Amino acid sequence: MNHPLLFSYIAALGATSATAQTPDSRPNVIFLVADDLGYGDLSCYGAQRVHTPHVDSIAALGTRFTDAHAAAATSTPSRYSLLTGQHAFRHPGSNIAAGNAALLIAPEQFTIADLFKQKGYATAAIGKWHLGLGSKTGEQDWNGELDVTPRDIGFDYHYLMAATADRVPCVFIENGRVVNHDPSAPISVSYNNNFPGEPTGKSNPELLTKLRPSHTHDQSIVNGISRIGYMKGGGRALWRDEDIADNIINSAVRFMTDHREEPFFMYLCTNDVHVPRYPHERFRGKSPMGLRGEAILQFDYTIGKVTEALRKLGLDQNTLLVITSDNGPVLDDGYKDDAVRLAGSHRPAGPWSGGKYSALEGGTAVPFIVTWPGKVPAGKVSHALVTQIDGVASMAAMLNSQIPDGAAIDSRNALDTWLGKSDAHSPFVLEMALNRCLSLRTNRWKYIEGSNGPLKMADEQIATGYSRQAQLFDISADRGETRDVSAKHPDVVKSMQQLLDAQRLPLAGDSTAIYYHLFTPRRENRYLTATQAGQPLYGRPKPEENASQWRLILRPDGLGYDIMCRKDSLYLQPGTGVKPAQPLRASKLRPTRGWTFTGNSFSQNLMALGCGLSQINQGDKSRQYVVLDWGGGTNTSDAGCAYALFPVDGEKVKPTGILSLPKEQHRVVVENGVFKLDTGGREVQLYDLSGRRVQPGRLPQKGVFVIGTPHGEKVMF
């Protein structure tokens, strides 16, 4: 390209098939993630009332960590962070997902599965999922093929529970379809209303032949146990709780067997020890802690079966295995399984306070064991502070692979620590509680920001750590978080809060955004410029540093963009669309809906920017070049509505004469796993308008993209 700007709709994408040869020495990688398994639930972590010999043997062969953390104290946000390397507090919809939630991770978002796929690995997600399925919440076709699945975020194969065992639908999903689908019993799912004539735990307790709810879990009944949510149908596709672990084990062993001749990455998630706890009959009566103790034994059994399969396949010496849990433990989580009484002296969170849901350490402190024969020291106990969210960057380092710009922004390379070669602490660890309160851990300090919420969860009887005032604990002397020392260390409180504030806003930084000049070549070459909050916007003849630089932030619902000024992070606020036209203004408040872009009648290089009935129009001299709310939202013929977007670092010349740009037609092709302009052309990187890197396997057939060249310039395509 000879010019800094070219808008074009990509009509076709070519791709060449070029699979790189991979050395046999690449390790298989398994992330084996338990569900609600506490730090103190394993005998290698000090448990006395339950014995876990298979896990203990793995710990003896590898490195066991004593200060490891999930990114959140509940399942969905924890798993989101583990797979994406991005904290879930950045994603507004990342609370505990319903069983009919849409896929939380966007198909264009980079994941740890993508990381392995781009290095030639076979990838699989097996077991508990709880990150949503399908493109729209509540609109999944459970009787056909789901339109969006883990295949769209890097996993070649999946065999999953749609959410959790206590939520409908109570079926397994394999590669987008319900396993053993029964046409005679079509599946319907709702999280709003029951289906006529369908029994519930609340209305029909006599049908609860296996477990009864202690709180909330009293809706549809499957396998003699009531669940959360309403479900109709299923027939022979419905699972039997006693067989869930075996189903997951068998799928994992089958995947390893099928891919024993090539490297694989398996994200393997057990249902144990999540409620409802109803393990296989082989474990009945084997634990003094009742059903929860039996679930822990079943988890240990799963570890044994997976490692046994690795040995039989001859893969055990070249497999990196990480064993951990998604969050801390809970005893009474909705069913009358007597877990509280039978726990006795057992402390599921070990030395930590709180548990699942909590802002206290017990919410995110989890078992973390890493083994890789010959690469990880055997029998080592590491006291290094580590976090699961570093998995993406650490695996990238192991694979000698690059993470795309703007992806996995919260993940840091901790490979040497994970492999036991170093005892270096993570600089800090962020933790998110159920109420989305954030905590910050360093090697010595634990800081919990002020938030609203009860001191103890009434049903679960878990201390939350919530307080309207910020709290500070010296973890080196007070692991149980019993003494708030914030009054004694105001300087530490201030520095921790500043660090936390800084971590909240990395998406606004230069490294993860593309800033644009919004320019009107048909209306006297004016640059959209902000002054201050509440004041009108103006079109200036020359750009005014940050005041004329704008970034586009894709909204969480995917419907349009927020347009934010680099100066003071001001939003471009839409108007009401009334006539006569009124000035558009900058605001500190985020708009309630997003701006969208449509082609302009003057040229395919120019765009109209609308938001509902509001539209951006550059006023002329008679209006003193005030930027106006033109109304209607769809005007593509007025000169003031014709905007061009120039990446700030791509402007090499003053952007005039746009309409005389030659209409060069390029094809973006994927060649040897990289983007190129035309076959055999120069290598480029592609970004969406918000600055997120696009992956070779994720490029839509049509769209507007930003091309980054190896020299750092960015141009529109």
C-alpha cells in the first residue's frame, strides 16, 4: 500500500495449507482442574480425615505450591481468567453463568487453546465447562447443533457438562451436540419459568430419592435430585450423577489415546467436589466425611486413572501435568449431604480463612501441583506466590510462542517458578470475590478494597471478608486474616490501592488500543476534538494532541463501540436525535448504547457514525465548526457525516485527498500460519477497530480491519 488509509470490505480470504513440522520432544500438557476442591482437602496438603494417594504420588514426583491462587473465588470468572489470561472483572457478564448462558469468551478472543493450536497441538476441553455455549443466552438448540462452542475458541474437541451438575441441562455436549440425544424426548431449558406439568423439588419433594436441597436448589428434578433451572425432556441423554466422573475419565483417556502420536493440550475439569455430591457406588461408605469425602476420593481416583493411562500410552515421561482447583471450598452449597457435621476436625481451606465466594484467602487459595519428569524437581515444596492467570504467558514462554498484542493482558511469564527452577514470587496477585470486590496479594500483604455485602453468607456460613472500609492484613504473620492493620500502615494501604487502581485500567493503555483521528475530508478537513466534560465538541483544522485522538471500545454485548477520547477518558455522548440539530458533547459517563459504522455514499473509504437516532455531523463555518447531533442516525449523503478514521501512528502525511486514493484490491491470505497481503506478499498483523489482534483462524469473511506492518505503522483495510 502506498497510502496511510484504505477502507475496503474484504470480499474473499485465501488460505494456504502449511503445517509446520514439530519436534517429538514437545511435551503434552494437561491442566487438570478440580471443582470447589479446597487447599486443605488433600492429604499432601495436610488433610487427616481423607487420604488421596494418587494426588500425593504426583506431588512426590513434582513441585507442590503452598501459596497458589485462582483469579476468582467462583467458577465462571476463575475459568475465564485461566483460559484467556485476562481478569474477569474486565468482562461485565462474567458472574456465575446459568446453564443456558451464551459462550462468555468471544470467538475472536485469544485463549490458551489458541496458543497450543498455533504450535501444532491437538486441543481438547473435557468435563465441567461453565463458560456458556451458543451465541445467544436462552436460545440454544439443545436438539440440534450449537452454533458457537469451544471449537470457536481453539479447542479441536470437547466433551462437556453445559454448566455444573446442579444446573440444567443435565446432559453432556460432545462437539456441539447433546450426547445420546433422544428424539423422543426433545430438550427444553428455561431459567425463568417451569414447563407445564414438570415436577420440581419444591412442589414434589417425594420424587427426591437421592438428595434434597438445603437452599435454592429446588427446581427441575433429574436422577432423583433437584437442580437450579427448569428442564423438560432429555430421555436417555440425561446423566446419572454416579457416572459423571467415569464419563469424564473415559473421554479423557480416549482423547489421549487418539492423539498419542502428536502433542496435545487437554483442559480436563472434574465435577468433583461440586454439588450435588453423589459419587459412584464404588466409593459409598468409604469416607468418614460422607458424600463430600467420597467425592474427594473420586477426584483422587480420577487422577489415578489419568496418570495410569499416560503410563500405558508411554506418555508419562513427556507430559507436563498441572493439578489445581477453580476456587476454594464450601461445605453446604445447596444440598442436605451432611457435609458440615461430618467434616469434624477437617479444615477444607487449610490455614486460610473464608472459602468459595469469599474475599478472604480461602476463596482463591487452591492446591497447585506441577509435574514433568526430568524438568520439574521431584518432591519440592515451593512457597512462591503464584496465580493461575499466568498460565497463558508461561505456556507461551515454554512453547517459544508470541502472544498477540492486546491478548492475555493480565498474564505474566512465571514459567521458571511453575517448573520449580525458581522461587520467585509473582509481583502481585489479583483476586475477585462473588460480589466482584477485588483483593490484592503480595508476598507479605493482603489488601481487600471496600465493598458492600454481608460479613457471612447466611446459607453457606462462609465468612466473606466484605467491609465498607478497605482492609490490610500482614499475611506473613497472619495467614488467617484475623487482624486488620490498615491503621498502622497507611502508606501500604495507599500504595496497594494505587496499584489496584492501575490494574483496573490497562485496557485504556497505548499497548492495547489503537487511537484514531476522526477526520471529515468533505467538510474542510476538520478533526473531531474534545474540550472538556459537558462541553461541545469541535472540528479543528489541525489535531490537538490527546484531545483529537479517539479509541473504539467494543461493548460487552458486541453491539457497537464506545468512542473514547484520549484526553481525560471522555466518552463521545450521543444526543437525542431531535431537530434542529444540537451540539454533541463529551462526557465522563459511558453511553447506554454503542456507536455503529455504515458506509458513506461518497466513497467506500468514508463512514457515517451513528448511535440510535443520533449521528455525528461536522458543522460548517456558519455553525462555528461545532460537531452536531444530526438526527436520524442514517444520513450517508451529507458532507459533514462523512468521516475517515486514521490510526494515529499510521499517519505519515497529512490525510487529504482521500477520494483520490487508488482503489487497490488486496486479498488477505493465511500463509504458513501468518497473515500476508496477497500470496507471497509481506507479512502483516490484523487488528479489529478496538485494537485487538485477530487470529488467522478467526478472520470473518467481511469487515473493516487495521493492518499492522512489521515496521510498526498501522493502516486501514
